[in-house]
Amino acid sequence: MKYPYIHDADEKLRKLCENKLEEKYKEDLSESVRQRLNWELSLIEKYRASSAWLTVYDALKAVGAEEKDYCFRGSITSLVVSFLLDFTTIDPICCKPKLYPEFAIDDKKERLMSFEVNVILALNKKLVAYFEEYSSKEKVSRRFFEEGLQYGVYIGDGQSNDYYGNSFENFPTDVFYFCFIPVDREKLQANINKDIVSKLPEPETFEDYVKCYGLTHSTGVWEDNAENLIEKEIVSLKDVIAYHEDVFELLLQYGVDRESAFVISDYVKKGLVKKRGWKTEMLQVMNESEVPSWFVESCAKVVYLFPRAHGMNFVKNYCWEC
């Protein structure tokens, strides 16, 4: 990995998180929370990514970013480290619905420590200015929309070009990127609420809103899928597939072992069942555990599943408190 270098980054990140741990959990701090944090930090250190986390943390603090002005995307906020560094207000230890750290980082394979975050327009300008100055200290590549609006940076050895367009596919995979995407908060809030209500006329709980966000933004999960299952009363809203974690949890519920459940849910998430069909060994595992046919058929219609942490952060930032 070619992340920006911060002297003693591992030690600095660990110390920062330890201090935040005592501050945020206070007397409720349990040994299990500390064990979870140590596991996350050990993997971050293993992949030499501590500098990346500190770079994002330092940037947000340097520009005076307030939590209401940004919303991290993807599964990164499934981690306790994200909660401690104020990347999310959702505590992944005790939140409902549940979040799982292995969906953001695991010890089976190396995952690029990259960060994407929605920011209000004023904060975007501050971050742009911050990294314009930062570029004199580190090698920074800037990322632009096609219309020329900067919205993110890539940091790593040997990077000196500017990149245009909306696709990350052709960018080198051995650098750290911090992608801050400018949004109109009120407009985005209105659009998300409209989408959610269209999926369920009267969502009531936070969990309802989160589920409906997933049904709106994941692909191949609502039309001719969850919509039919709910209408025919085969299952309720809480059981239909909207996120990566929904697949994982139902498999665990039926007694599938955790490793197999993770592998199957990852396969479903990417829409590979729809593209290639089920693998024989996956069907065998599910048949042995008597996983219901509606679930197996529903998974086969999935094109892509968002991570639950993504939906929870968007609902918390743009819907639940509005």
C-alpha cells in the first residue's frame, strides 16, 4: 500500500482511539468493546493504513467540520474506529439494526482503506482549500467532476495528475483516496424521504426507514421481489432482503456457519447468483439448513446490495431527525 506517511501513525491512531474510547463509553466500557477495537486496529496496522485514517481525521478537524455537515458512505462506519473518530454518530456496538465489522474490514484479504463522504457545499470548499495547501507536502492527485468541480483527492507515492469523470475504475488501486462529494443537503433530504415513503406508505421506526432506504437504493430487491413477498404476506418488511447484512443474518438464523454465511452473502451482494447461478456447494449448505425457498429465489434476483451502515448513516443524517 502506498498511503501518505505519518510518523508513528500506528501509535498515534491507537492512542487517539483509546482516549476517545474512555470519553464515549465512560462507565459502560466493557472488555468486549476494547477487544473489538484492538481487532480493528490490528488489521488497520497490518495493512499499513493508520496514516490514511489520521489524514481524514486531521482534515475534518482542521476545517472545523461539524457532524451535521457530512455523511460517510459505504461500510466503513461499521467500525468502532469510525465511531470514535466522529466519522459517524451511530455506535456500531449497540445499534439496531446490527452492524458487523467484517463487512468493512477482515483478515482474509487486503481491502483498500478509502473513504467517501457527502459534504455540504461550504465544507467542500474548505476541504478543497485544505488539500490545495496539503499538496505542497504530499503527492496529491485531485479528482474532478466532468464539469470541473473538485470533489476528492487521491494520496500516495508517485501521484501528480488530475483526473476527470465519475468513474474510479481506471485509477491505480495502490493509493489511498478521500472522496468528498458536495451535495445540497435539503434537496438530498427531500429526495431520500420521497423515495423511502414510496416503498412503504407509513414507515414508523428507525429500522423501517433503514430497510426502506435499502429497498430504494439496492438494485433488484424491490420490484418483482420484496414487493411481491410483502404483498402476498409471505414475509414482513423486516425479513425481506435490502442489504448485504439481511442475507447474512437470515443464513445465521437458520444455522449456517458464520464463514459460509459471509461467503454466500458476499456472492449475493455482487449479483453473482443472477449472473452465474448458485454454486452447488452453496445450495447444499442452504438445503441442509432448511433455508426457505422464498429466500433462495429472492437472492437470485439481486443485482447489487448496499451495506447496511451506508443506509443507517443516510437515514440518520437526512431522514430520521428531519
